[in-house]
Amino acid sequence: MTFNHRALRGLIVTKGFTERDVAKKIGLTKETFSKKMNSKSMFNVDEIAKLTDLLNIDCNDIYKYFLVRE
């Protein structure tokens, strides 16, 4: 299953982070985070929770950032 993470990419930039920054803050390598952002691998629940905390994503908006299909 392929997901579109364009909204998540945009939010990362809006919050003043790079993908490398975010990866490090949630305990992933840049390479692993990149695979997840490009739908080569899926974010797990723990990673989504860390990202929602870091980026202040409202729980009602999680689907907008993680569950939009290509």
C-alpha cells in the first residue's frame, strides 16, 4: 500500500525542521525515515505518536498526514 506524505513533508518544513532533524528526534536514521516518507516502509504506531507530539499534530488530523493513499 502506498501513502502520500506530501502534507507531512510540508508540515516538517513549516515547523522549521529538516527530515534529518525529525528522523533523529524520533530515533530513526535519515535513510529509514526517507523510506517511510517514500512509502517503501510504513510508519508504526510509536513513530506516528512521536511525530504527532513533535509536530503538534491534532489526533483528529492524523489521517491527513499518514493515511492519504496515492
